[in-house]
Amino acid sequence: MLGAMRTYQIEQRRLVNATTAVVRSSLLVSEIPGFMSHAFRGVTHILASQGISLAGPPFAKYLH
């Protein structure tokens, strides 16, 4: 039996342009959770080391 399926609230918003810090990769679907955690921590660490504060929530863009 599979575990309980997670549900997410998805919303669409129109935002003003902003500079972002990103990590880009090509992954298998099964690799996404581990990558996201690693990428968010890495971006946070790099920005902090440069004295840059986060100005919004993390985001992801998936292209298939």
C-alpha cells in the first residue's frame, strides 16, 4: 500500500519583476525532493555569505 498522498494549495499570481537567485538542474522526478532541499539551503547559505537577506519565499519552476 502506498503512503498517504500529499496535497498542495496551488495559486497563480502576477508579480512584478525581481532579481532571483536560482539553482538549475536536470533531474528525474524521484530526485526532486532531495534536490529542492539541497538547493534552498545552498542559495540561503550563498546569499548570507554575501550579506544578502532573503526577500521572499522559496519557489520552484518545473519544466518537462
